[in-house]
Amino acid sequence: GTEFMGDGGYPAYPVRTKGAVESTRMHLMYLKVNYPNVLPHGRLGQFEYISMAEAIEQSLALARRLMRDLI
């Protein structure tokens, strides 16, 4: 199905065109090199179309990994 957000009905998911995927790959590489402490995350941060349950699961896994690394 199609997912829409808000009353305006604009799409709330990434559209994975070839150009958009390449642009995202380049931006993620730039962040990794120049801002290693920035962790792009979630639907938009990883440019993935995932369910909210998957997004929450990924967030919890990231939080566990970060907490483990602090100890």
C-alpha cells in the first residue's frame, strides 16, 4: 500500500530512484569521513522504506550497541 502522512497527503517514505540512492550513498560517506560521531538512523537516515516496528527495533539495537561500547 501507499503510506501518507499528515493532512496534506505528501509521501512519507523514501523514493529509491537511481539518482536518489547514489546521492544518499555519497552523503552517508561524507558524514562517515567528516563527522564520524554522527549516526544516520531510521527511515530517512538510512534511506530505507521500513515499518515503524523495524525502525524502533533498529533504534533499540543501536542504543544497546552504544551503551555496550560505553562500558
